[in-house]
Amino acid sequence: VNSTYTITAQIRNPLPAGSSLTLTFPSDFPNANNAVLASFTSGSTLIASCTMSPITNMNFSLTNCVPNSLPASTTLKIVINNILNPLSTKPTAPL
């Protein structure tokens, strides 16, 4: 069953404008290559220019997501569609 995953993280250090981010899925996700970015939010601001592109099998680059510098403690929210749930019910590695 394809699912939507929401990843919320608080950054520890400031990010300069133009920074790119890398998202890595654990190998337990059988079709991570089919992932589609639904939305990217910085604080309470939706960043419509943000795009997600595959780098390698389980790694994605998020670009155009940091148009302005972000202070430490900013909360980022990434919503990703089209992810198959892991085949096992055992805990996965962290995202």
C-alpha cells in the first residue's frame, strides 16, 4: 500500500540561504525511488519552490527549499507521497 510520510525535524544549526538538504530512506523501504515530494514547510511557511531529486538508490536531494537563511531551532516539515510501507513490521532504521 502506498503511503504518505510526514517528516518533522528541528534544525540544530543555522542554514544559509540556498542550502540543499539530503534525505536518506532506510533500505527497508522497497520503493523509495518512487517517492514524490508533496510539500516542504519551513516554520509556518510553505516553500513551493522546493524540489526533490534522486541522488542514489535511497538518497534524495532537496533543493530550492531554503530561499532565506534559517536560524537554529527552525522546524522543517517534509511531506512525501508514494512510499510503499516496509515489508516487515520490525522497526526500521531512522530516516
